[in-house]
Amino acid sequence: MNLKQIEDEALHLSEEERAALAQKLLLSLDAPTMDEIEEDWLMEARRRARELDEGIVQPISAEEVRKKARALLR
């Protein structure tokens, strides 16, 4: 199937289906690579570790996070 055929088929979709397809196509253009995602998470982990080491933020136990999350869900 060539691009013209795909375009013709897409134009016969409902408005909702065309919107969903357009969104998927646009998101596919901006999708980061796995290496970029891993680098971003590594930078975030380093930032958080630095903030903890410098006393900028205080750690919160997993149990406390669970309690707060459960309270928000009620």
C-alpha cells in the first residue's frame, strides 16, 4: 500500500478515528529513544540524590507514601 492509498483510506474513517490516528502519528514524531529516556531518568535520579544529600528535601518512607495515596483515593 502506498502513501496515497493510505491517505484515501484514512479519509474514509470517522472523525473520531481520524483524530485518534492523527494523534498517534504526531506522537510517533516526538517519541524519545530508549537511550534518551534512560539518560533523562539517570539525570533525575542524580538530581534527587543530590537534593537528599544536601538536605534540600527530606526522605519519605514508602509506608508514609502508601498512607497518603490511600487517603487521596478515599
